[in-house]
Amino acid sequence: MAKSVVTESPAETSSGRQAPVHAWERWAPAWHGVFYGVLGLATVLALADPTTSWAGRAAISGLGLVLGGWYWLWVVRRRIWTLPILQVLAYFAGAGALWLALVSLNEAFFLIAFSAYQQVFSYLPSPRSTIPGVVVLTGLLLTMELLDAGQPSALSLLIALLSAGLCILCSLWIDAIMRQSQDRHRLIEELEATRAELAAAERQAGTLGERQRLAHEIHDTLAQGVTSVVTLLEATEAELAPGQATARRHLSHALRTARDTLAEARRFVWALQPEALDRGSVAEALGRLAKTLADETGMTARFLATGAPQPLGARAEVALLRAAQEGTANIRKHAQASEAVLTLSYLDNRVILDVRDDGRGFDPDAAESHRAEVSGGLGLRGLKARLALLGGGLDVESTPGEGTVLVAQVPIGAVGPATEGCGKT
């Protein structure tokens, strides 16, 4: 049972994070003290018994030392709660034989029963495994009394049966508590992981949002203003009368400076767009994403484009790229797939992205319920909200054992709630 109980004791993991340790391990020194205290008291009482012969005292001393050493070897040194069940049973078999021998020499060693029941509950691997342990221990106590008194009394039998029954009920009760505790512990771990993912997603969303805001501000103010200056300078240059060489030269310098400034503003605006879109269109970015997936996982990953490519707004391109990144991330983590296909389809009025894999699939209803309870489905929910702002949508289709398809779509020319076209002045 000790192997199943955890607490928040500060044990360091390889990542430096504190990991939970077994509750029985924290209490182990106290239980060691109980065992050696009971063994010492029984030994003193047995040696002080005037009916015990010198040979009996020598045997008691020797067997007591052996039992104490046996306990130290298995429980203290080897930390029995970490051992396989067969080794745990080997310890109990040896300890039971030594205890039986000591009780046959002096009834004072019945006191060890107080520690024996604790060891059965503490060192067997689960509460249900303590049930046969309790039965065997109670039978051993009755055998000891039979050897000591010749025949156990009816009262002794009744007490033994009641004790065993109460111990079995206690084992079942502890098992129910432990299962609930383990479920809560697992839920807490999932919530902590989700909280970390949420914080990272919020930081990323905040960064991307600020980059987009800056891009729009620069486009709508600085770039537009410089564009107006360029237009005015070009108009002024066209209206200059012949013979105004000096004015034309100064005007030419001003026009060149304004054009250079506009080019720098446009480069800065494009630098604020997602890195994957810096080197070309969304189709090219999706092709690179499929190649990266294949290179990193070893699976077959392809990108296909159908229909006549049409210009998309920057927000639509970013949303489709994020949908593809979310889909490929889920393939990496969950799908166990051998093949993935990214398809970008240009229709008359919409663009549809399919991210398909041949992995193990899942039950969407059960998965949605689990995400709602644990994390809220933050990745897909955020994508749905982003695509909805553009007038699009997101769907996930899957069947256990038959793979998964993530479908994202946006209307042609979607710009979302803010003015689009950064860097395309």
C-alpha cells in the first residue's frame, strides 16, 4: 500500500521540480521505532520471566537479534515499500517464522502483533493485497495461541474473527480513499500542466497581438503618412518649371529619402508578421511545415494545394498557419500516425485547410468533455475564436482507429475586425 500513497514532500526530480514521495516513507522512522520498541519490551519481559531457563534465554536473545537484523535488512536498509511483491513476501515469511519461534519460547512476544498488523498495512503494495495478509496474520496468531495454550478459547476465536473483519473493512475503506486521492492527484497534475500551457498561450497571444497592433499602427499612421508625402513630392516634382535645377535636385533628394523611409516602414511591418510567413505565401509556409513534421518524426508528411491561389488577408493567412501548427502539434503528441497530409483548397469564395492523419483517432465527444473538465480545450478553442472573427470556422472529425481530420476555413478576403493589409500599401 505504501507504493500507492503520495504526499507533497520535497524530493527533487531531474528537472529540479519537487516531486511527491510516499507517505509511508515519511513515517518510516516512527514505525521502525515502534517495531524495535515492541521487540525490545517483549525480549526484556521474556528474559525477566523466572520460568525461562538459561538455554531459553540464550535462544530468545539470539532469535531476537536475528529478527531485529532481518527487519533492518529488508525494511530499513532495502526500503521494503520500493521492492517487488515477491521480495516483500519473502520478508514476511522469514519474519513470521522467527516470530513463531519466539512465541513458542515465551508468550511475551505476542506483543509483536501490534507492529505486525502495521507492517501488513504499510508494506504490502495495495490495500486489497492486505486482505489476504490480514487473514494469514490472524491465522498465525491463532496457531501461536494453539501452540501456547493447547486450544484457543471461544472468546479468542471471536476476537480474532472480529479483528480480521474490521481490518478487512479498513483495507477496503483505505483503498477507496486512495483511489479518490490518486484521481485528484492526477487531476491536479493535469490542471497544473494546463495552467502552464495557458500561461504560455497567453504570453504568446499577447506578444502576437502586440506585434499585430504595432504593425497596424505603423501601417495606418507612419506608412500611410510617408506614402502621402511621396505622392505630394512626386506631384510637386511634375509641376516644377524647366530651369529650376536646384529645386528639382533638392526635391529629388527629399523624394528619395521619403521612399527609403517608406521601404523601411514596410520592412518593419513585415518583420512583425509570423516568421513562417516572412519567406513567402501561406502555401509555402504550409509546405515547410509538412517537411519539418516529416524530418522531425520520420513519418510521411505531404502538402497539397488545389484550386487557383487567391490573395488572402494577413489575418487569414496567420489563422490558417496557426491551425496547421496546432494540427501538426497534436499529430506529434497524440496521433501515433505514419502519414499526415496538409491540403490547402482554394474554392470560389472560401479557402479550406485540411490536416489529416492516419493515426489512432479518438472519440470527439469524449475528448471534448475531458477538455471541458480539465483544460477547456484552449488550443482548439482559441483557433475557433480566431477563425470566427474572420467569418470562418474550425471542425475536428475523428473515429477511434481511423485517424483524425482538422478542417479550418476562412472566406476569401477575410480581414477580421481590424483593418488588414499591413505592409501592402
